[in-house]
Amino acid sequence: MSTALWLFALQGVLGAFDTLYYHEWKARLPAHVPGTRPELLLHATRDFFYALLFATLPWLSWRGAWAAVLGAVIAAEIVITLADFVVEDRVRAPLGGVFPGERCTHAVMALLYGAVLAHVVPELLAGWRLPTQLTLAPVAIPEGLRLVLGLMAVGVFGSGVRDLYAALRLPGGHWPWPAPQGTPP
């Protein structure tokens, strides 16, 4: 699991770059609601799943039926990501499309996630054979990595809240970007 967590930390760095640079700075997705609402809802949902993964994988052992729950979370994240690939093309068309560098970043992240899965799936299968319990079993990784993954959990959760807030068109959800025409401030 330690290799998976190192790869997962790299995934978190790339995800933060993708979110901050492409979604926020370049595309300014929160400023283009309601058009970008479907994409933001997918991002928010995925962010909450990622927060769960970042927060628990370094600390907990998912055993028995809990391994199936973790497998379902991972499968749901994959389905959301595939849906996002389709939705973002449609949603971003009026904004000039998905940026070429962003598409490349997404491809690298998909490959990296495959590498993460190559290490996590065997752990899930082994955990499935054990009695059902969610056990405190810290993975043997440096404390610095554990801390970084915890901070990533908080950061991606905050990003999910931000995307959900913007998607729901709550006051100031477009901030720091100018409000779209006809949107109350």
C-alpha cells in the first residue's frame, strides 16, 4: 500500500494543479454557472470521494464488506471521471473547449490512477477475505507523507465544497471572478 500512497500523493499534486490552474484560473468554471453546473457537480462529487481516500488509506484497513465499500467508492470515482470526460467537452464548447494542456494533464492522471489501482486492488482483494471491520492500521510510510495526504484530504474537500457552492448558484459562488451577466452578486 505504501507505493500506492506515494503515487496517490503525486495524483493529488497533479489534481491540485489541474483544479487551480485549469478549472479556476484559465477556464474560471465557477464564473460560468449555469453552463458549467454539470461539470462542477461531477467535480464536487469526485472531490468528496478523493477526500475520503486521502484521509483513510494511510490510516485504515478496509476488511471484509468494508473492502467492498472501498471498491465501490473507487469504482464510482472512475465512473464520475469518465462522465466528466464527456460532460466537459459539451460544457466547455461555448468557452472555447478543454485546453490542450488540460487534456494532457487528465491523460497523465488517468495513467497514474491506473498505477495506483495496480497496487490498491490486490490489497482490496486480500482485505475482502478477512472478517468485516474498519481497523486502525497505519501504513508504513513516512509521517511527512501521511501529513501531506491529510492536508490533501482537507484541500480536496474544500475544493468540492467550493464547486458545489458555485454549482448551486449560492451568493458569491463565482468569486473571485466577475459574476456572469444577469447573476446577482
